[in-house]
Amino acid sequence: MFRSKAFSLLKLIPLMPGQSDLAYKLIHPAIASHGHRCHRRSVDYRQGYKTCPSSAEGRTINAPQTKVMAEEELPGVLILDIGGTHGVLENLAPLLKKHFCLITMKEFLENKKEMSKKIQSVFVFECRPTVDRELLESLPNLKVIGNSGVGVDHLDLKMISSFGIKVTNTPHAVADSTADIGMALMLASARRLVEGCQIAVSPDTKYFAVDWLGVEVTRATLGIIGMGSIGYKVAQRARAFDMRILYHNRNRRRKEEEEAVGAHYCEKMEDLLQQSDFVMLVVNLTPETHKLIGKKELGLMKPTATFINISRGAVIDQDALVEALQNKVIRAAALDVTYPEPLPRDHPLLKLNNIIITPHIGTATVQAIRMMAEEAIANMLSVLNGQPIPSEVLPK
Ligand SMILES: O=C(O)C(=O)CO
């Protein structure tokens, strides 16, 4: 996944048991301010940070200097949201409003002249809405695009950077919930939960006659392709299932990190594919990873193996996947991501019975969307404040 500055910073902070939360707060001062006695309605991000005691833990942490600002003084943030029931305005507006003046796309379009001057940041909710050149040209004071989510393949980083605008993402906030979805898909596919559920709820079911068997995850071999923060969280979870863990990554993890989860590095992805009972794809989508898994790679997998994708749909050649599933080259697939999303209703993947597909819900939890917003706010405030940016994504 992205080698963000925040991750490097985190690694520098010596952690003692129970202190990871503190480390997180240290690199996200704006987040740390929430719940402080000294936190008031809004933060003057221009004032820099001062030290103030954490009411929660009695520890000293960095927190933004507090100064109540009138709403109209706050920097404008344009919200790019695809709507939906777990969208920004329904759930995250109060959080954002502590630091920004919220401007919806509708408000911007209705009053472009006034709004365009006010907007200093754009908050992109989840990995779907994109930002085009026309929008950037109409926002002269824009300094940062705060993506809530780790994947930024929907943003043209080079084009955005040519406007002098920074892009940030939220690798920490997404890691647990996305790793959970990977585990959920692996278990659901292994034990054929969706088929089981259909039998249990079908009006035609008279008695429970199940003419199939699942496979066990316990003690099976899991191959993780992409060992960033999400991949590592998957490994931590898989360890509790006594799984043998293999991983392939651009860079090998430190020995202590490998040992902590019992993961073995495969320099060649082919070795991982040949040995794994479950292959989980956790890389980000870049020109290098586009169609990383195709006919050849699927052909290397065991016929009893299951393929799980929690990264991006375009990392796999979907036609090759259809063929592999139809011809039982592999046992099954479980996908939280496809290309496009959703798939056309007549897509052959939707007609197979050895597949589970979920609608890109890696971060669709109450906790994750809040943490993503907090991480994005901290990033955006750092840019506006001219401070080191915890999670900046640079164009290649
Ligand atoms: O964080 C992201 O980019 C995701 O897609 C999570 O599912």
C-alpha cells in the first residue's frame, strides 16, 4: 500500500503496550484535540499547536491551540460525496463543522463566485468521486484534497499536483475494517455462508439437506499479496486461525514484524500462488498493479484455492477470473471490489455460483467512516497550517 509519511513516523515512535493510540494521536494532533477539556467549538488552525494535557489519559499530547472562530472565518471545505446512507452529510457533518465551513456541491454550483473563493480544501468521501481539471480551475484558493480512504486511483495525482494542490489519504483509519472484510470474505467463501443462508431462508426449504461441504481456514495457507497496513492486519487476524502465512510485497517487512505474525516472505509472487489455499489481494491500484493477476497467475493456483480481492477490481483480469471459475481452475472467489462497480447486471461473474461479491464495503462501518474523517481532517488542517502532513500521497 502507499508508503505514507505517517507510517514512517509511526515506526519512529517507540511503542509500549497500550500506547499505539497515543502514537496515533501524536501524528494526528487535530484528532487528539477531540474530547479535550481545552477544545472548544472550533480550532484556529493558523495558530499552530501547543501542548495541553489529555483529559482522557492524563498524558501530554500535542493539540491544536484553541480559539473560538466564527463560522464564517473557518476555511471552506467542498464535500464530494456519492450520497448513500452512510454518507458524509448524514453522519460526518458535525465533525467537519468543528474545523471547516461545509459547502456541498449543490451550494457550490448555485453560488460559484462566492464559494470558489472560500474553498481551501476538498473532502472526498470514499474512493468514488473524482476531481477534474475544470473543478480545480474554478477553485483558486484550493490547497488540499483530503481523500477519506487509502486508495487514490480515482484521482489524477499528476494533474492535481500541477495546480500546487496536495493530496492526502487515510491509511490508518481504514486498516482494521478492511482487514475484517478480507477475513469475513475468506470465511464466508470457505464455509459457503451465502449458499447456506439461501437454503436457510428459502420458502422451498422443507428440511436442511446440504449436498456440499466447505473447507477449513484453520491451519490452511494464506498468501497475502500486498503487505501494507491492511495486509499486515489481515496477517494478525489469520495468525489467530493458526494459518500458515505467506506474503509478497515490493519491500520485505522487518524481521521483527514478520516474526510477530509468523509471516514468510515470498520474493516471487509465483511461489505464493502455488502454495496458498487462500490468496488475498491487498495491493493498491497503480499502472504496475493493473491486471497483476491474470490467466497465468490464476493457472498457478491450486484447484482447491480461493481468491479474495479487497484492493481494487482492476488489479485482476476479470475475464480471466470468469474463465478460471467456470473451468474450476480455482475453487472459488470472494470479491469486495470489481471493475466497474457495480458490474453490469448481465456480467458473467454474477452468474457463477462459486463466487461471493460484496458492494465495496471494506470501510462501511460506523467506526471506520468516523476515523477516516478524523484522519482526513488532521491531514487537511496540517496542509492549511503549513505543518508536516501525516499522510500525503505524492505523484510518481
Ligand atoms: O480505503 C479505501 O480506498 C477502500 O477502498 C476501502 O475499502
